[in-house]
Amino acid sequence: MSQYALLISPSANRVYADASVRLTRAELAVVDRTVLGGRLSGVTETVLGGVRYVTFTADGGLGEREVEYLANLSSIYVLFEVVQGLLRPVELRPLARYDDDLLTIPKYPGKTNEQFTKLLLNITLLSSRFAPEMLDRQLRVLDPLCGRGTTLNQALMYGYDAAGVEHDRTDFEAYSTYVQTWLKRKRLKHRVESGPVRRDRQVVARRLQVNLAADKESYRAGRTQRLDVVQVDTLRSGEFFRSGSQDLLVADAPYGVQHGSRSAGRGLARSPLALLTEAVPVWVELLRPGGALGIAWNTNVARREEAAAVLADAGLEVLADGPYLEFGHRVDQAIVRDILIARKP
């Protein structure tokens, strides 16, 4: 048995930092269950030299492929192998197609912590049938409530195709401006198509479509990523994306505190349940069989059982055991955030 110590990445958000060790333990348990074959044991918090670590043992030690999975944990900073009481650094090579300022530059009220966004994407991906392909395949990720694009940017960082739907025009335009400016500043090869979508001589939506690559050689060879964002009500997502076209759907549902949740024809509602009840059947149609849907929401305005019932009623298999029950954490006095994961048979 080999022992390891995982150092948590520093977080600018003090409240999230307080929960990060517990969240990392839960994320590590999902990784172990889905792609490591249950080889980890003794996952716990250990204080070494006055610093908190997540420690664990691995039967037979970790191989290169297994370390590559662990390198993408949402809060990992450094991984050590513990050898005779000393810490030996393990080289980490995470999926990082672009500079991390793609994620960290945008600053605006209500922005979701980047580490949590990565956690939500990771758990959704690992819970899908495509988990073993995480490191190798260009997956397709859709955020049907994409706001200003933090999830989209994380998907691009992984080398995946990213799609988004956002009802708010201000958020859509802010993200469109940001990502185009970022691409130009980084001098990355890309092609942009942007403008109104017209049907029957009426503007029904606005759309941003970008083909991009991390280097000129990849772009010339056609090894590009696709970013596709539509400004329209999420209930109309099926008008712009093909049925069964997405591997993963990741949504950070409105928390019902500052902005409320928008439900078609009903204005603003404090609970996201009305929105989810109408939207989830639309979203499920876009998922491939074996794909997964991951939702973050505020448990203060919707109980877990109620949200899970919405997903189950749409024909999804809700994952509600073991580590999947360990992701709840406080954001502020009004928000206790949790994650709900469901898989399409």
C-alpha cells in the first residue's frame, strides 16, 4: 500500500475554503468509484506541519494514468507520495488547453467560484458513461443556464466543445465581448460568427459561434474546438441544438435570492423547481444515452427530494448514495448549495 497526501489549492473565497477539504474527499470518492476501480482507501483529513491535507492510500500505488485523473480534481494544488514520513511531490499534468486567466479574469457580482464550477463539471462527467474517456475524447458540454460562461470556459480549458443558452441579453453580450477579446489578446487562431437569428423575418435569438484552437498547427489541421452560445429562453434549447447531441449538461440553477428563477410565462419565482420542472424534459432530449446532467441549487429554496423527483420524472437515473450526498455546503447566510447528478439510461 502506498500513502499519498493531497494539498488543497488556496481559495480566495474563505467560506468555500472552509468546505474544500470535505468537498475534495467527496470528489475523490467519486473518482475512485468511477475510474480508479475502488483502489483508494483511508481517505481522511490529516494535519501535517500545521497544514490540512487529504490523505489516502492506494493499493499497489498510483500509475501514470491514475495520476492524470487525479490531476484534474477541482481543488488539487500539489500531490505528494508519503515515503518514510517525507513528502515526495508527484508530477501533475492536468487538462489545461489554455492559460487559466480564461477563467480568472472575469469578475462580476454573483460569479460562481471557479473551483466549484470545475467540481460540478467533474462530478457530472465522472458520473456519465464517458468517464473513462475524460482524458482522451473531445466531449460536448452544454450549460443551459450559462450566465457569463464560467462553465463554458472550464469546458474549453479541458479541450472540449462548449455550448450555452442564456436568456439575459446583458450576460450574453458580456460573455461574447469577453471571449472574443480574450482570443484576440492571446493571439489564438479562431473564426467567429455572431449576430441575430431570424425566422419568418423576426429576430428569435442571438448567437455566437466560435471555432478555435490552442495553436496554429491544430487550427490548420482542423483540430478545433467549437463554442456555441445562444441568447434565448432555455425552454427553446431544442430549437438550436440537436436531440442527443450533448455528452454532458451542467447547470447552476438560480439560487432564488438575488435574481430569482425564471419560468416561462410566470415571471420570477423564488424556487428553481418551477424552472426545472419545465426545462429538464427539454434538456434531457439533448443528452446522449449514457450522458449525465449535473445541477447545483440552493437547498434553502428547494429540498433535495423535490429536485430529485423532477429529474426522475424526466426519465433520468438519479445518483443519491455515498459521496453524492456529501457535496452540500454553505455559500452565505441565505444559500446552502448542493449538487444533484442524474444519468440518462
